Amino acid sequence: MRLAVVSHIPVYPTTAGNRARVLGLIQALQELGHEVIFIQIPSGPYDAPESAARHEALVGAGNFYDLTRLSAPARLAKWLKAFPVRAVSRLSKLARIDTPWRYWRPLDSHISGETVRAAQAIIHTRGCEACIVEYVFHSAVLVGLPGQVRKLIDTHDQFSNRHVGYAATGLGDSYWVSLRPRAERRGLARADGVLAIQEAEAAAFAAMLRGEPHAPLVRVVSHFLPRTDDPTPGHVLPSSVLPGPPHRATFVASSNSANVQALALFLERGLPEVIRRDPEFRLLLAGAICAAVPDHPRVDKFGRFDRLGDVFARAPISLNPVLSGSGISVKALESLAAGAPVIATETGARGLGALAGDGLRILPDGDWSAYADALCALTLDPERCAREGTQARLAAADWNQRQRAGLERLLKQEGPSTLRA
């Protein structure tokens, strides 16, 4: 097939989990023999204006389209779509009134009509047989596409009342986007197929769409691990990780609020438990989180990196102690693929329960004593750490193959193709 992938997320530089998700999906489509047309649409600030060349190198000459420059009228229209929510949010905060209207965004407020028309023109001109849209709130691109074009939504997360979970864990307004359930249902119903990133979300989407005329197929197609030969900073996964120094573990993370919160809690409540068991323990931080947190006497900062294997060569165990989040844990998957055993909270291993075992230890959220026990079992036994690293790689390889097979089935599956509003 020739497929269009419509995304507001640039895959380069690959500095966050959603970027890794889109990169892995594109590479999986290519490995299945499909030609990918990558259409980047506007959403906010972008990191790398020079990345257009890298995107074109990924998908092929002439197959990358940058639609991020909106006209002034389109920018104004997009701003006006979101203005009512912003106004209600500000007024409710001033009046100290908590109302769901403060959080909910209109389904299509993240995309302009100008962008929809431009993306559809490319899909038509290039004769694309399928279109995959990243995130349900960009699903307007699917409305009006010809019936013969297979329409898919790569959901990443569930966005119905997303603010509730973040508020419950003390992260307040860090939820990014929250939709009314009926708005998310309307967006999903525009598709022929829905890619859910984990089983719990697939079940939620299927329940949400129950009774919908011509309901789309919902299938789990989770995160794909990028190819080991891809030169993307932070996502080059070596075939093996040599046993590193003992008494070391790594937290690879971006600077988002959930990661910063997790680090603070680990240092306050988990680290004392670890040091009681392993007095020589040190934590290595890698990624953008290094610039977002203060120094600590037991923490070394690696910063940004070119190869994930370089990080784990210094500290061969991957920690993921997060207590907030949705979707799937990309950092845990990529650590497994790099041959680093993972010690994770239940939230930090969300969607990965099937991989629990020697390579992935899953501990209850907030049980820092159990977390320290699992971690120190590896920091104090380098040979065991190396064995579990081998199991991690094998589990990740099997995972990738299963996701690829699921994607191919969804692309080939016959489904509804009527136009939807």
C-alpha cells in the first residue's frame, strides 16, 4: 500500500515517547512493504527546523510534507475554537469553582480547516490507499476522504476525562488534553479502524463505541521499537548491553511533570531504602530531565545521549518509578530492547503486564520497600543482572513481532468505509 501518516509530532529529534511511537510505526509499515507519506501538521512549537531533511531521508524523497505554517486567518480561527474553554477555565479558577467545562476541549479545536483540506489534497493527489491519523483530536482529516481510503486512528492514549487521573495524583493541569467521552466517541467513529496502544484502552474504546452504527474495528497495536540501525539520538538500541559497574541504575526520562514527580518521590522515599541495602548505590539520570531537576549527592547526570547503550554501559539497570501516566511505557520497552532489565511501578509498566518476568519486575505503586528489594537484587549481583538483561532483549524482540503482525491484520481487515461527520 501507499499510506499517509498525518501527525503533529515530528519524529526527529526523538526526544519523547510519542515521537518514538510514530517513528516505530513508520518503520514497521516500511518493513511490511508499504510506502509511507508523512504529513506533519501544526500543533505548537517545534524543536528542529533542520529535521525536514531527516524526515525525508526516513520516508523517501518527496514523501515528507510540512504543513506547519498556517495562514493568519487559519491561526485566528484555530485560536477562537479553543477560546471558550480557556475563558471558562480562567473564570472558574478565579471564582474557585471546579467544573468539567474548565478542562474539556472541543474535539476539533487542535486542527484548522485549512490543515484538513491541505492534508486531504495530498492524500488524494498521491493516491494513498490508507490514512493513519495520530491522536483522535486530529480525526477531522478522515472526514470526507474517499470511501476506498482505509481510515485509521493511532490513539496513543484515552482522552475522555483525562484530567481526572492527573488531578488525583497531584499533577493538576499537566493532563495536556481532556475530552468529553461523547466527543472522543465521535472522533473514533470517523475511522474504519482504531489502534489502541494497550489492552485496557482497547476495551475502553470498544465499550465506548458499542451501539455506534458502522463502529470501527478496535485492535491493540502497541509501541514499536525503532530499528537498531536508526541514527536517532536517544533511540539507537544496541543488540546487547555489557554488564556495567555494580551498584548503579538509570532513570531515562523527558522533563514532563510525571517524570519529575517520580524522581522526587524516589529520592525522598525509595533511595533511603535502597541505600540501606546497597550503601554504594548511585542513580544515573539520562535525557531532558537532567536540566529540569536540581543536583543531588547520589545522582549523576548523563544528559542527552546519542546511544541508549552508552547510558546503560554506565548503569545497566533501568528504573521507571512513575506514578502518573497513560498509554504505554515507552521508556520501559526501549530499555528492554537495549538489554537492560527494568524495575518498574505498576504505572511505570502500564500495558506491559504480559512481559513481567526476569527482564521486567513490576512492583506496586508506592511500595518503596519492595521496589528497593527488587532493585538491589540486581545491583548486588552483576551476573544475575546480565542474565536478566538477556531475557529483556528476548521479550522485546517477541513483542515487536507481535505488534507488527497486529498492524498488518488491521490494515488488511475489511471494515466500514462510509463517510462520517
